[in-house]
Amino acid sequence: MKIYGDLISPFVRSCLVTAHELGLASRIQHVKAGAKPTEENPQLTRLGALGRIPILETDHGHAIFDSRVIIEYLCHISGNSDLIPDDGVKRFRVLTLQALAMGLGDTAVAVRYETAARPQGLQWKEWLDRQRARMLSAATDMDKNWSAELTQVNAGSIAAAVVLAYIDFRMPETAWREGRPNLAAFHERFSARPSMQATKLG
Ligand SMILES: N[C@@H](CCC(=O)N[C@@H](CS)C(=O)NCC(=O)O)C(=O)O
């Protein structure tokens, strides 16, 4: 199977980290494909109308997206129920942490587009302020309320580690560690995992 996308995308990297954690990495070909906010990439829209990354192409030629569905697919084909547990309480805690982290990722990517891609003079300061405040609120929530889930390897902790690394890479001025010792310690510990090292940015 193939995963299309650029590793810098936190959504692409989350899928690849998941593949490593599941022992599936050798079965996946990573096809480098970029998605710009103002340009269609026909290689991507051939597979999925939205033309966003990541897209997974199965060995049967079916396209699967978005990242959360790809992650669920990878868990499904490997018969793994640790990354997304079956047990109801655990399952929805993990999926909600994943939604929190991916929501932080959506916000960070939107801020990146607004600051790096949108022409100067057209940028919307109040909107940027709100997105930056939202990013810090999400980090505070992770620091305070998710320590049990963040000590495990699951779909939520993978997304959290990857999205925080994206923020460090793209917007290092974001002081998300300040006053958030639990999250900072989580990130340092998780970043040392072989799955993170094998998909390192930069
Ligand atoms: N919810 C999607 C988000 C994917 C996404 O926003 N990808 C970005 C790259 S980080 C993209 O394709 N941007 C190009 C565009 O939106 O036109 C997922 O989880 O896969």
C-alpha cells in the first residue's frame, strides 16, 4: 500500500508513526506529495476529491482518507486494539484526545497558511490571535487532563506528540512548554520512540 503526502504534515506523520508502532512500515511505500492551499495537485485529486494529504492507496487500489480513517484502517488490518482500544470508556478517551490533538494540528496548519502563504496585508490579526489562543488552550488541556492517556502509546498520544513537534518545527516561538511540565515531559519521552525517530523532521 502507499501513503501519499509530505512528512512535514502532522497528519501524514501521524499515519507513518502509527505504521511504525504497528510494525507495518515495511509494507507501506511513502510517496512524497505536497498539497498547497491554493493549488490542486492532480496526483492527489485522482485519488480523492478533496486533494488533501494524507491519502492511503490500498493494495486493491482503493483510496482511504483522512488521517483518522487511515489510522483506523492500519489498526484494523494489523488486528491491533491497543492504539484505539475496544473498551468503551478507554476508546472514547483516546479518540477524544486524538480529536483534541488533531484539532490543535488543524489550527496550527491554518495559522501557518495565514502567516506563510497568505499575502501580507490580507492577514487577519484578530483571527490569528484567536487561533494562537486556541492552540495554547489545547496544550493546557493536554497538560492537565490527559496524563493517563499520554503515558500510553495510542492514537491520541501519537497525534499529540506529532502535532507538538510540528509546532516546534514551524512556529518555534510558540511557548507551549511554559507552565505545562507534564506535557513537556510527555513530549520529550515520546519523541525518543523509534517510530518518532524514524519519521524525524528536518
Ligand atoms: N483532517 C485532515 C486534514 C488534512 C490536511 O489539512 N492536510 C493539509 C496538509 S497538513 C493539506 O492537505 N492542505 C492542503 C489544502 O488544504 O488544500 C486529516 O486529518 O487528514
